[in-house]
Amino acid sequence: MEFSSLFFISCILPLIVLCYYLIPDVGRRNIFLIAVSFLIFGMCQPVYIPLLLILSRATFRMAQKVRKGCRGTVCLPVAVNLAALLMLKYADPILVQLGVFADKGGLFLGLAKGLVEWLNSLGMTLRLPNTLAPLGFSFFVVSSVSYLLDVYRGKCVPEKSYRDFLLYLMFFPKFFQGPLVRYGEMRGQIRERRDNFRRVFDGILRFVTGLGKKVLLADYCGRIIAEMAVSKSDLALVGSWLGAVLFLLRIYYDFSGCCDMAVGLGKILGFRLPENFNTPYLAMSVTEFWERWNVTLRAFFVDNLYDPLCKGREGSLNRFLALLLTVLLYSLWHGATFNFVIFGLYFVVILLIESKFEGFITDLPYWLRHTLTILCLMFGWVIFANPDMASFANTIKAMIGEGGFSILGDGARVAGSIPLIAACWVGVTSVPGQVRRFWRGLCGIGVKQNHTEQKTIMELVYLVSCFGYILLILWLCVISRVGSPVQPSIFMNL
Amino acid sequence: MNKLNRILCAILLARLLLSFAWAVLDKAPDADSKPAITVSSILDGSCFRTLEENYVDTYPNRDQILEKFDKLEEFYEFDREKIK
């Protein structure tokens, strides 16, 4: 479900918050949150609820038998989870690419379609699914595997309460698009939370900021890209570069906006979810970029794959193989199409070049390093955005000028997109953070000083200004949502 | 200040709930069809999508909001026809 939809903002969210704060104790609030999470998931794909319940129950039961440091006890539950992910998300696309069951869209999708047709013959009118994997299934499986491996490493003890474990897995703010939360980070919060209305207000502020990023920036970039995709046949030099820049901005605002909304929702409901982005486009190298982008998922792959693969194995070849496997699996996590293999290999090459020529790159001027990083990322996102090799080749050809240099149509598009690109570009810098810190500092927020009348007035000014900001962004988002339909997030189908 | 935070949160919540109540109670001129809720539509998720679309289509003061939306579009993009 899209948190940026008008129905969610003006109906579901206020009702959830109202009911949540009417419930007096944490235990019943947790039950309510589980019910709400299933309800929100069920609004999109109710047929998958039994699967999630069975898989979560199996993981919970098997985790009880996992012993610290005993590899044999953790292999089975991890394998069960990964097998479910492989079967539902990856098997069919791989089979189709190999030409097996290609006419049916794959083996499992073919079986599902057969089942739907049989049910329809009994009088139902169900739609055929386009894909088998439930929404947010990758995050669901990765959260389960993360919990199992944390139990195996002794970072947390097996959970005794299935209810608490289910809330950890299904908690709706982070279920669909992350951030990925370690069980240890959430466990204490599930058991004990205190109402803090300052945090609730901060949560609303954060949610609305994410909403603005998604609705007012990412979706507008997406609309221009969609317009350009319609006229892709005459893609020329300027247009292709414009598309690449817009996609670079869109993917950041889309994903970080959704994560901001998740963190904000978490705060509103009394949870502290981890940050997932740290101004990634300010990175001075691609290596640094990946340390700032989707931080929680990167940490999962580094802790559970890269580090164990490197541990006890010296030598550059071993490190290279570990890097190759980690980056490939990380990129394939985004989808099962061939472009994600290329995407992974491309970044492995870049990371190796950066590692090999680290001294030379560090000596380059600041502006050149930053420009090179952005260009590398732009090409990476071009690979990400083109699922088939033909469209990727067309885009690259256009970017190097083979599609012609005509700017007649594209010129208008470029000029038309300048305000949006400028606004987006300011947003990816440290300017918004600095403005926020300056304003907080000016109002004395977070500064330890004696309680004075002046401080109270400044805090009041700060709160009122935040309230005005929330109302303004909400108003603009409502106008945008009434005028244009919800654009599904890029990472929604993971 | 915690009290003020509480009041502001309550105002926001009330504002959102009121807009929802208004949308439900105030029947817009083109709101002549309600989404059909069937077992099949619930199972394949289309029921909620239709409900969501219906909610946007029947949003109160939709025409005035759409006028504002056109102005917002102008802010984002220069008039392409004029540029051409």
C-alpha cells in the first residue's frame, strides 16, 4: 500500500492513530498494530496472508532450536525462508529467460493461473496475477533471516512470544519498503513504549517531509520520465541525459521519501526505526555512496555475507570473490531480471577501480571527484531502469549522440524541467539539513539552558512554524494527489 | 510544551479526520457509482483500489482543487507550448 495515497493520509492514518492512543496498554496496542498491519497488507493482497502466517510461524518455531554458534541449527530455517523467496520471486523469471514454461509466464505463475481459472470456473471472478511474490516479501524474508542469524550469532535470544515476533515482521510502516530493522533494535520497543507527544509531533513532521519528497518531487520526475518513455523512439542526446538526471533524482526521492514516511509513522506510534539514507548524492566516491544509500540493507549484506566470506581468508582474490558475490546478490535482491546482474557487475568494476586507484582519486579536485561519482551513478541507474538489453542499448546510444542531436522537442522538456531539477538538486545537498539545524538553533531547540520565558516563546515559535510547514506540505500533496494518480514506488514490488 | 505538542497533534488528527468525514458525507456531483464489494474483488485486491479511486474522484471541492493543481503544474513546468 502506498502511504502517499490520499485515502491513507486522510482516512486510514488518522483512524489508526486515534484508535492506537485510545488503547491504554502496550500489549493490546501491539495486538492492534498486528491487526492493522495485516489489514493494510490484506487490502492489497489478502490471498497471501496465510502464506505470511505459516512462514512467520515456521521461522518462529525453528528459531527456538537455533543455538549460538551452531551452524547446523540455523541452516534449515534460513534455507526455508530463502527457498520461499526463490520460488515466489526468482524461479519464474529465470525459467522464462531459459525458455522453460515461457508461454505460461513460468512454472509457479502457470500453476497459480491454472488455480485462478479453476476458481473462476466455479463462479468466482478473480484476476490473474502478474507476479507471484507478495508485496514487501523480500523485506519480510530478509527480516526473518536477519533475526535467525542474529540468534545464531548470539546478538539476541530467541523470542518467546510469537505475537511480538509477528509484530516485528509485519509492522506496517517498515513492511513494504523498509528500512530493514534488526530484531534487537525493535525488541525493547515492542515491550515497552512511553507516550511522548513531542516525538509524535516530530513523527508527523518526518512523515509529511517524506510525503512531500514522494508526491511533490519523485512523482513529478516520474511523470516527465513517463512522458519521455512514450516518445522513446525519437530519443535524442539532450532528452536521454535529461531522463538519466531525472531518474537519478526520482529514485532517491522515491525511496528516501518512503523511508522518511516509515520512520515518521514509527515515531507517531512510539517506535524508533533506523535511518536509511545519509545524503548519498554528496558522496565523493561510489564506495562512499553505497555507505550512505540504503544503509540498513547494506549493513545486513556486509554483516551476514561479506564479512563471513572474508573472515579467515586472506588474499585479494578471496576479497574480490566476496565482493562479487555480495554485490551481485545485493543487486539481484532488487529484481530477477538480467539488468540487475549487469547492474551488480558494473558496480563491482567501479568499486575495484576505486580501491585500486584510491590515492590517485583522492588527489583529484573536489568538483571532479563529485562529478565523476554522479556520472558513474547515473549510468548505474540507467542500467537499473532498463529491464531489457534493447532499451538499455537505445538509451546508451542516445546518450552518446547516436540518436541525433535534435533538441527541438527535448529542449522544451529540458526548459520545462529546470525548476523541478533545481528544487530536487537543492534537496539532495546538505542545505535542507542546515536550514533545519539553523532554525532549531535559532529557536533554542536541543540547546541546554535554563527554563526562561524567552526560551518558551522561541519553542512556541518553532512549533508553530513546524505546524505551518506540515499544513502547507499536506495541502500541496492533497492538491497533487487529487490532480494526478498515485505513482507506485520503484521499490514497492520488492 | 508537551501539552502544546499534544494540542497540535490533536488539531492535525482532527483536520484529517474531518476531511475524510466531509469526503464521505458530502456527495460530489459525479459520485453516482459506489464501488461494488464482492468476495472476488476483495480477494484480488481490486476492491480497495476501486475504493481509493472513488475516494479521489469524489473528493470534496474537487473542481476547485483541480484549478489549484493546474497552477501547481505551472510552477513545476514552464508552459511547454510557449517554449516550443
